[in-house]
Amino acid sequence: MAEISVFRIHTERFKKDKFGAIGEYLGLKGDVVATEEALFMQEKQRALVYAMPGSRFAGLLFFTDQSQGMATPVKSVPSSEEVETWTKSFQTFSTGAQ
């Protein structure tokens, strides 16, 4: 009979001071809010969240910063013909239709 490996992940329960230290390292200023399911820090444009064990996203550490963007400014808007051509090629690719 084939052997099936089962891996168990034991999510760490963060302490408020450790979570606060991560927030400080990321430059967040604010108080740590703790619930049974999560730890949370926020500012006007940034937030840090950790999902505690037993919650839906247990172990997920999420940081968002709306003051920093990854996109470049748009120099010119594509024409409607270019957009239509791209859309049709994408639909053909995604559906396999001709």
C-alpha cells in the first residue's frame, strides 16, 4: 500500500509585544489591538494584521501600505481599437474559442 505523508502546521500564537515589534520595524505607529482571532495595528494608510491559530487564515501575516505604489504613472491611454484587440485575444486565450 502506498504511503501518504500528512504534514501538520502548528501556527504560532503571537504575543502582543512581539507583534508590536514587527509593526515598529515596518514603521507603524499605533496601538496593538488583540482579539481571539487576530492582532492588528493601523495608521491612516498602513495596516498590519496577524491571524491567530484557529482562525480562518491562521498564521497569515498581512501588511499593506497604500502610500507606496508598485505601478508607474500612465503616460497615454490606449485607443479603443487597441483595447478591443487585446480583449478579443484574451478571450480567445482564456476560452480557447476561435
